[in-house]
Amino acid sequence: MAGTESEPTGARDASLPARAKIAVTAGKVAAAVSRKAGRGSGSVIGGKVALRLDPDLLATLADHLDVVLVSATNGKTTTTRLIAEALRAAGPVVSNALGANMPAGITSALAGGSEARFGVIEVDEKYLAGVARDTRPKAIALLNLSRDQLDRAAETRMMAEKWREGLQDTEAVVIANADDPLVTWAASSCKKVVWVAAGQAWKEDAWSCPACGGVMQRPGDDWFCQECGFRRPNPHWALQGTHVIDPQRGAWPIQLQLPGRANLANATSSAAVAAVFGVSPQVALERMRGVTAVAGRYDVVQYQGRDIRLLLAKNPAGWLETFSLIDGPPTPVVLSVNALDADGTDTSWLWDVDYERLAGHPVFVLGQRKLDLAVRLEVAGLQFHVVDSLEQAVRMAPPGRIEAIANYTAFQQLRKVVAG
């Protein structure tokens, strides 16, 4: 099925139990029909059909794998890709590379990678505990938690509590971001934790203590609660400038082709995960260097004779990181926002984004919720144009590479437009 990165699968499929074999076959047929009908990759519908026929299929498919689960509000698709590249140094990998990160999509991915040694799986935050029970991972990477899709997802402190309760009995090594108090609270119930100082640019969801509700003190990079004593743990791994610092204080240069500090942090967490599987930081980081784009993110494409860089930003924390990547004024910027089910239908988060950072950029606004975004930009005091299409924005934009920033479904729409 779509979304996998692995070796050929025939031998392992033959050894599956009869019920699992039937379920896998039916899922592949459903996925193929979906693709032929132009309804997407088919990974989700294929997984749903397979799980309906065999509810234990995910556990069966994961049984022979050393599994890594990756969960976060932002960065999980990129980090999953970086970990997969690092672990290929030790053997074949299967991964839900296109980001179908709920149980159906994960099942679909694993069904297409039976000969793999490692399973590197991105997991939606809501489903992490359940997927961990089914797949019995060797490692779990917890990167960050911030507000996102509040119409369907729990408030961030509730999500941290859900992780904390759901993972407390796991035998996995948990690789957790020590700079995020919510992630630290979630991971601190686990038996084996590797702490990573990966940073936290967006702090607006972490000013109250997740342990007691008190006000968090945040001097510099440190954090602590004066009321209950909950505080930042000492990290085993750290991002220092453009180097990964390992537990022995060795410094390893990060030379990614992916832009931005957020991706340096993703690489640091990925190196810590790879070490759990015996892959050295030097080897892991060298393999990560070959990643140039992730499911279209960061791609520079040609459209209407112009270079356009495609950037994904789904929530306030993601927009903050993305604004740090773009070229400075007077680089033209296209913003596109939808509010479909996959995006979350509540767009109140637009008011939490610091769009004032776009001052001096020619800005063009499109997408299903372009008028909501236009109101926000008007309040920010920006000069902008509301347009009906990317083609219109490109015609109006001044010379230079265009930075196109969009949330989830709007990003997929832009990819389709520039693809032809």
C-alpha cells in the first residue's frame, strides 16, 4: 500500500496467519480501487478495510519489527523521515512516509513492508498509547505538545496527561524533549527516558505547571515550578548551535539540507533514537544529510516561470518556526488557509500567530478561509492582496523566489496546482 519505504514483501506475507493474509489482501484491493478512482493514495481506506477483517492485524504486522514511534504536534513527519534514513544504516525500514498516522494508515504502511527489520512510525498524538500497546515499540520519540485542532484534539495539558497514563507501563526507551514541560510531564512516568535538549521556540502553551497548575518560571532555557518543584531534567543529548552533543560530550556536526533550527532539533532527537538501535551519531547524521524534502515540505518548484518554496504550517507553533525560515523582505509570500476536517474547522488559532513578522513582505492570501486570514492581517497592519488562485498571486508578485506557506489541506492543494 501507499506510504511505505521498505524491501520486497512476498516471503513474509506468505507466513502470516490466514486471517491476517486475507485482511492484507483485501486492504490492498481497497487501496488500489481508491487510487484508480482518484481518491488519494488509498492508505487509509485500505487500512480500515484490513482492520475490519482482522482487528489484531497491526500487532501481527509489527511482531517481527523493531519499532520506533514518533509523536508530536509539530515535526513528527520530518523526524520520522530522518530516523528512517538513519536506521537504514542497520537494515531495511518500513515507514508511513506520507504521514497517514492513525491506526488505519499505520496498518496500511506495515502491510507493505513485511521484509523490513525496523518500523519507523509517525503516530497522531491521540492514538499514541493505543498504537504503543499494539506494536510494542523499542523506542518512542516525544518531541513537543502545543495547541492544534482544538475542535477535535484535547487541550494540551489533557493530552500530556493522556500520554503520561498511557505510556507509564511501556518497556520502550522514551526519547523526550526536556525543554518542553508538557512532554517532560508526560515522559516522567516512564521507566526508561533519554532526555534531549531540543529547544522550545513556542512557549505559550507551557506557562502553567502540568503537575500542579502553578505558574511556571522560565529563566533562559531553564524552567521550573516554584510551587511543586517540577523542573527541567538534565539532558543526556543536546543541540548546541549546529552540533549534536552526545551523552559522552562528543560533538557531531549537523549538515542538513532541510532548513531551520526546528530541523536541527529534529535531527538531534533522531540521533538519540538511532543510538538506541546501535547507530552512531556520525553515521546517523551523515545519512540524514541526504534528505532534501519531506512529503513535499521545503520543495522548491517551478510554476509559471517562478521558483516557489512550499512550506507547511498547521498551528501557531508551526507558523512561528516557518517564519524563521523564509527569506527576508521584500521576498513575496503566499499564505493559504483551509478549515476542512483534516485541518480542524476552528480557525481561532489565527489570532495566536505573530503575523506581524511579515512586515515588509508583499503578501498574497488565498484558500478557503482567506477572508478570516485577511481580517487577521488587517489587524496586524500588513499590506496584502486577497487573490483567487496561486496563478493570480504569481502574476502579481514582484520578482524573486516566492515563499508559499499553507496549512494541511491547503498545502496539498498547492502541491497539486504546481504539479500540473
